[in-house]
Amino acid sequence: MPHQPQTSDEIRRRWLDYFQARGHRVVPSSSLIPHDPSLLLTAAGMVQFKPYMLGDEVAPYSRAASIQKCFRTTDIDRIGVTDRHFTFFEMLGNFSFGDYFKAEAIPWAWELVTEVWGLDPALLWVTVFETDAEAAEIWSDSTEVDQSRIVRMGKEDNFWDMGAAGPCGPCSEIYFDRGPEYGEDGGPAVSEDRYVELWNLVFMQNVMDTDGQVVGDLPRRNIDTGAGLDRVAMVLQGAPSVFETDLALPLLERAQAITGVTYHQDPASDISLRVLADHARAVTFLIADGVFPTNEDRGYVLRRILRRAVRHARLLGTEGDVMGPLVETTIEIFESAYPELNSSSDFILEVATREEMAFSRTLASGLEMLDAELAGLSAGNALAGDVAFKLHDTFGFPIDLTREVASEHGQQVDQAAFDAAMEEQRERGREAARKGRQSDETTEVPALREILDEHGPTRFTGYGSTVGSGTVLAILKGAVPLAGLEAGESAELIADTTPFYGEAGGQVGDTGEITMQSGRARVVDTTHPLPDLVSHRVEVVEGHLVPGQEANFAVDAERRNQIRRNHTATHVLHWALREVLGDHVKQAGSLVAPERLRFDFNHFSAPTPDELRAVEELANSKLLTNQPVRAFETGRDYAEEIGAIAFFGDKYGDVVRVLEAGDFSRELCGGTHVDALGEIGLIRIVSEGSIGSNTRRIEAMTGGAAIADLVKQEMLLKDAAALVKANPADLPSKIEKLIGEQKKSEEAIREMRRRFAVSLAEVVAKTSLTGEADGARAVVARLDEPVELLREVAMVLRDRDNVDIVVLGSSAREKASLVSAVSTRAQDAGISASGIIAGAAKALGGGGGKGAELAIAGGPKVLEIETALDLALTEVRGALAKTPL
């Protein structure tokens, strides 16, 4: 029996070494933030290879092996309950893109598991899809697995699909028998606890239609396999659960030290300790990959698990900092495999502890409210949706946390009512998600894939020139190829070569003109309908266009120059922001247009005016050096070694394009840029603000647009100075002086109004409809003045000796108004200002605010003011009769 690897590092190394020796390209893990807009987070090893699997891109290699960071929330309710589930995990994978298939994948898997990892063949079971006789035969003929341990299972267990029309196929899984202490005998169909799934081999060989039916075979068959590192480590290290391997046990030990609770003493406490271990790993890796806690999309996922962890810590009786120490331990465990965790440790700790502190401030009061609401529910009733919404909106409780707490009390949540309350708040996010899915599922994709398969990727020649020539391969309207396009018509044009830049990486697509012998067209936009294809959106202005002809391409050069300035400026701004705010700043989105640039970035607080000024000054100081801007292609590994930063939303292969701005900025970028920094001219930040929790947005201008904006601002400054008769340089002090004079004038006016109110109060008191009653004096009178003055007079009267209730009515300004004021003594006796005039307000056809001391009401029925005052008088007398003062 070969030596079994004992550490997770050794398991990783043997996996990659094995497949590298068999011609596989070792590919680094991609980010947990996927490039695919239809996915929220990376949940499988195949995600970064999906374009190769679907044929959207030409794979740069035919075989690959990786260890992919993954995150799944589908099993979150099972975390800590079972021995084998995590939200964050590493997926060991090997892949074939139209190269080898079952005959190689199955024997290799068996050889690695038994000879490289040293597992006993007698303890291994395999499953195959019920109709996959080929796989069953290969397992039987090419490996030592006993025929009795080859189990055929149905579609639910052993058939993979995308959840939509597209590639699909049977799969085969390898299971390890942990022994009778973990469950009944009988194989994987009997006990998932005893028979643990180690490795899933997907044979992507079929095509599925929209009804979920297999309708044919793929022309190129692919292999996609995945083995969870935690489960492999559990088996190889002889651990009773995934929580007791070298990938998680240090976290369990740290959680015990923090909480003072011992593992294996109480089942409920064990679950909470396991939740802390799992969620700490997930939080650490999500933040490291650029996810910030928010109430939308992946940021909500992070917030949800972080706050769930905090609650479980409180269940264990811990009130202090939990996430900080657990994040530190996570980094210690994984830093050898993921060095970026150590370099980002301060930032990860900052984000995690800030979120924990924010939630801790509201957790206790929120739980108190929730517990009280749940205690008041009768059997069969669900927690009201508006209560769940208040917990979410006011106390920061994710709905999942509210459901979890309710479940612990044996209750449910009215989810439909909660969803209705959230509808408006969530609509924008759902609309954005819908747009992303629609763009990914365009009906043109099949026709475009045929073009890509037949002609290969579009060759882009626009880095060095804005003109060029090429052959028109196709003209498409929707999914339909056209034989030609006449004047006045529009469509998508695909060519083999183009200088037009297709929208990507935040940079907008080029516009310009295409001419051929038969006609001329205006290019209104350029896009990438598939990553390797460029499509020109054209409108024919003269003659007609025909596929197959040679065409001349001319990009709008001035517009391109403006875009180039703005694009390079985003790189300079990114560098300056990191210099001023810290290395944790990461791009979270961008727009590079001809007239302006927009740069979104992650930061946990609003930059101060001084910080923004420093960013702008630092950026412009680099422009003055006029250092060269250089773009070059290199291997991704070397790019990482020299510190090149990846931009948000871009996807990178083995060969990447590095953009060097001077000697200070290196970014991976496929966009168009200036040749020297001085060409940008000037960077002017015109706005900065929040676009979500922990996400900021800067908008800026460059070149002539920035200069024009400066001139405009200077003219406004001069005009403002002229209005106050001051020089522009003296404008701040002049405005300060005017503000001081205005404050004095306002104070004088307030004093005059107060004296006028006192005088009016004397008059009103004499015309009151009431007299002394039961030792109290109430004033009910009409005073046709604006409601603001009524309020002041009412307060003056209320503050006089022996006055407890005041009601004043007015019909000034074509609106009936009522003001009521009640003394502290009357309030203590149960009389409220709003209650006194509630009935009177209805007579005016309106309503009023709620207030015990002061209430203002009104309505459109001006002629009913006397009736309203009579009703108020009756209410006053009734209140005094019931409550003598």
C-alpha cells in the first residue's frame, strides 16, 4: 500500500503533479467572483472553463487541472449538522475539452485514489448512470473495483445538466466506506454518512432541449470532474468529520478558546462551533476576493453568513470580538496555498470586524423583539411579514436568520408578506440580474458559435491603428443570417479582422464607418457577443452590404482618442486611490466613455475632501512626468510576479496583456490607451459618492473636457463674486460675513415674531370661546393667520399660568388649519393635543399629525372652520369634565 498523504498541502501537490504528468495544464484557481454574469459566485471547478465547454471560446489547451475556490449556499442549513458539508471549499478538478474521455478518465481516477492517495480498493464504491453501460464496463474491465460495488443510479443522482438547454451527460462517482460506526451497510444508496462521496466524474456527451430531454450527442465530448478537498482530507487523515482535518480543526480549537465552550460536550453547541469554523473560512475568502457586505447579490451572501456566525457566537454566550481571531486563524491555515490572504490580512480583518461591530449593536434588541413576537404567536400562525421586514430593515437581520430563529421556536415566517414589503427595494437588483441573464442567453448565440467554429476568433488590429480592412463573414438580424443589407436598414456585421474595439472591461465600443464596393455603413456600436467575436452594429447609409466582400474599416479617431485618455486615467486614478486610501482598494466596476470616466471601488467609508484632493493631485503629478505608457503580452504567472493588478469583470487566459503606466502602475487590461501620460492632459474629479454599502463611485473628466469644466467653474466663481461685490479670492470670507449677517437678521425676525405672538396671545385670550372650568383654563379661538404663527401663539398661551389646553383655528391662505397645544399637567392626566382636534380635523376634510404636546391639522373645507372650532370646544369641555385638573 503506497504512503498516504497526511496534509492538505500534500494532497493538493499530488493531485496537480499527477495530472500535470499526464499532459494537463495546471490552471490557478479563479476568483470567487465569476466572470459569468449569470452566476453570483463560483460554485464549481468548471466555471472558469465554461466558455471552452460550450464552444464560446477556443480553449488554449485541451487538458487542464485545477484546485478551485468554491462557495455554495445550497447546504447552509446543513452546516454543522452533517459531517461533510461546508459553504466554502476547494474543488480538485481535471478537465478535457474534446480530448480524452471515459476510457482515460475512469482508470486515471482509480489510479490516483488507490495508488497515489493509497486508499484501500476494498473500501471504494462507484456509481454510474443507470443507462451508462459504457462507464460500467470501463470500471469493471479497467479497475480493481468489485462488480458488486458498481451501483447504477438514476438521473437525480448520476446525470449532470446546466439547469437549462445545452450540454449535459451522465456522471460517475467514487465513494469511500468509513465503516459500520457511521451507518448501515449497503452502499451509497443506503447511507451518505457512512459512504462519503469523494469524486464526481461528469461525462459531458449529450445535448438537452428546453423540456429537459436529451435530444442528441455533442460533436466534442468533454470531461469535468470534481473532488472536494475537505472530504478527501477527512478520509486520508482518518478524521470523524470534515471539521476535524488540518483545514478546519484549528478553527474549531480557536472557536472553543474564544467562547469557552468545549467541543463534543453538547450537540447544539457543537453545531454552533462548526458554524463558526465554516463561516470564518467563507468570510475570509469572500472578502479577499473583493466581496463587501451589502444588501444585494453576493454582498448579501457575505453579510448573511457573517451575521449568522455572530449570532451563533452569542448563542454560545460570547459577546466580544469573534470574527477577528477566526479570520486570523483561517489565514494561518490557508496562507501557504493562497499567499494573497496574508498580504490582504489587515483589510480582511478590517471589513469583517466592522461588519461584526455594526451587527452587534442591533443584534440584542432585534433578538429581543423577535423572541417577543414569536412568544406571542398562537399555534399555526406565522411570524408577520412586516415584522420580518422591520428586523431586516431596522436591525439588519437577513431573512434567512429570522427564519432560522423562528424555526428554532417551531414557527414559520410569512415569506410572501415579507417579499411584498421588500419588492420595491429589491426590484432594481432583480432587473439588473435579469438584464445580465438576457445578455447571456441571446438568441443569436447559436448562429454566432457557427461563425466562430468555422472562421475562428476575430483578429483585432486596433491597438496600433484606427483603420484597416477585412472580409465580411456574416450579416445577422437577430438569429438570422442575411444575404444583404439595404440602405436605411441596420444589423450586426461580423468580419474576420477589425480595428474596431468591442465593448469590454468597462470601455465602450468604437463607432465609425465601414465601406465596401457595394455600399457604405455607419458603425453605431461595437460589441463582443461571444468573447472571441467582434460584432459591428451597422446602419447602411449608401448602397448595400453583402457578406463575403472585402471592406475598409475606419474608427472615429477623435472619439477613440478621448476614450484612450479616459481609460489610461482610470489606471492612474486606481493607483492614486490605493496610495491614499490603502492597498485594499479594488475596482468594482467602471465606465470608460469619450466624454467622461466612472470608477467604482471598494472602501468602507467616504473619502474626506482632503483625501480626494490628494488623489487628484497625486494623479496629475504623474501626468506632468509624461512617462511612457506601454502595453505588452506575457504569461499570467509572470504578470502576477511583477504585481500586475486584475481589473473587475475582465477574464484572463494564460497569455495576458499588461498595461504599464509609467513606472508606478501595472494592470491587466485589454483596452486602448495613450502612448504617454502627458496625452491625458488633466484629470479632474467631478463627483464622489456611495452607490451601495462599502462601494464608492468617482466620476472624472480628462483632456479638453476637464479644461472646459475648469473654465466653466471659474466663470461661475467670477459671477458669484460679482453678485456679492467681491474679488474671487475674497469670496469665501465675503460669504462667511454674509451668512453671519443673515443669522443676525433671522434672529431679529424671530424675536419680532415672538413679541408679535405674545401680543396676539393677549388679544386671543380675551376672545376665547371658553372660560375657567374645574380649576383649568382652556383657550379655543379663531385667528386667521398662517399656521406657523398659530403655532407660536398657541405655545405662548399654553405656557401662561392656569392654561392647560389651547386650540386655534385659521382660514388664512385658502386653507383651514387647526393647532392644538396641551400643558404637561394635562398630558399627565391623559389629554393629548392630537386627540383634542381629531374630530375637528375630519370636519375640515383632512387630518393631522400625532402628538401629545402639540398637534397641527388641516383640510380643504375652509368654510367649515367655525364648525371645526365648535367640535374642538366640545372635545375640550368633555376632556376637562372627565379629567379635572
